[in-house]
Amino acid sequence: MALDETAARRLRRHLDQLTDLLAAADDDAQHPRLNRPLTVVPRRATTTDAPAPIDLNLWSIIGPGDYLAHPDPHNDQIGTPPARAIIGAWCLALTGQPGGIPQLLAAHTQIIEHPDADQFAGDVAQLHAALSHTVGSVEPGWEPLAAPCRRCNVPALGRLLGNDPECENCHAIERWEDYQRRADAVANVLAA
């Protein structure tokens, strides 16, 4: 399904930031930060192996991979599939050419009209969230908001300065004016 204007802007922002996030992930892999917590990977109780002294999620995300040649038809992938494999597979599927983020950004206006644009945007959002969680956010100016999300009712709304509020839980986007009216109504009920 084609994307609306707000979802298209979010997709563009996420694609723009993926380049920086991948560079930060590569840097973290080459120069690990000692104060960074490692991802805990569940182990069987019978193992005598020591835990890995590296962040396995980081290596899973930045590792090589060919998602087209080795897809996950049973949906049993543990961790995030390699970012470059996901981007490469989508680039080939959406543009008909092999490539990466620069090619996807160049074809952005055509991609947002593609029948699979919503699935692509969801995969990019998941990849962006996984990388942001692993290496840290590249979004300065994120403002958390008090009212809960109108769709999932979870208090996970926030916005980048000048943008519409977005739920970090279900990724619903609400127009700023609608959010302000709803937040004012909630405040009036609480004040009464």
C-alpha cells in the first residue's frame, strides 16, 4: 500500500539516519566501549561456555548476509537480520537494481507509491529501532509527550521538534493540532 505524506517523511528520516547508525555500529564493533552493557543472550543451563565478551546483537545487525538467497520463511530468526542484507533485498525488490541506502533515497518518490511501501517502511522502522537501541539514538530534539497514544493507549508518544507526534510503541502518527486538542481535553477532565 502507498504511504501517506507523514509516513513518507518518517521513512525518509529513518533512511537518512540509517547511514549514520550503521557507521556508528561499525565503529562500535571495531572500538567497543567498555562502559556499554552487553546484550544478554539466554543460554542453556547445561552449557559450560562462557558468555561472549561482545554484543551479539551488534554483530548480528552489522554482519554480512544475503537475505534474498537465505530468507527466513519460518520467521524463526533470532535477533535482527543483517541490516545491509535487508536494505539490499528491499533495494532490489523496489527498484529492480542492486544497491543500498543511497539508491533507496534516490528512488524515494517512486518507492512511496509501491504496493509494498508499507511493509518496507515497517522493516526500515524496525531496523532503525534495533540500531538506535544498540548504538544509541541519532535523533536530537526528541520531546516525550504526556498524553497516551490514541491508538494503543500506551504513554509512549513523542515528537521531533516541528514534527507530528509519533507513538514509539505502535508507530501511530497523530497531527499536532489533534494531539493538542486531545491533551487539552484530558487536562480539563483531570482539573475538574
